[in-house]
Amino acid sequence: MKTLIVGLLALCSLSTMGSSVRFVRSLSFSGVRYLSVVDDGTRLDDLYDRFNALCLNSDVKASDVNVKKVNNTWCVLVGDKVLVSVTKADAKVHNSSAQKLAEKWASTVAKNVEEVKPLR
């Protein structure tokens, strides 16, 4: 019995080798949750940096937010700059196609972007 348990533990540890830990984390600002991405540790931080640079600008309008395929990946753009790209993992977690998820995220950003005010 002891050998069986040790063998099962070894098998379990082998099956998880090489896998990375991923979390679903949300981009929220001023009480609004804009989108949730699969994050391996730095993606959400990078997304917050891009959101701050692109969206915390008083000249940004809802019409500036759009969806486009960039390098064969569906993305949400603000003007001509990529805010976020939809990964296969994002689409899987949200049970959606990448294009539909990008459209959903863009809609949420567009609805709220004109109300976002930078902290001063």
C-alpha cells in the first residue's frame, strides 16, 4: 500500500512538471471592471500600464476604441495602439471566440473610457 501511494505521488508530480501557474485577474478602475485576463504574473501589471497611458487622457473618446486583428491575434485598440490582445487561454476561460471576447472587452472600455479621470 505504501508503495502504491508513493508511486501515485510521483506520477502526480510528473504530470505537473513544466506547467505554469495562471490566474484570471481583472482590470478595474474607478469601480468598473473592464476585463479579465489569464495572467501568468506580469500581464495584468503591463495591462494597467497600457490602460493608464492610453485611457487616462482627456482626449480619448468611445469612438477611439476598436477591435482589430494584429499579427493574427484579436486585439482591443485605443486609437492605433494595442490596449490588450486576446490569448487562446483568455478565450477558453471565457468560453468564447477570441474575436467575440475582444468585441466584448472593447464595448466595456468604450462605454466607460470618457468617464475615466486620472488621479491628480
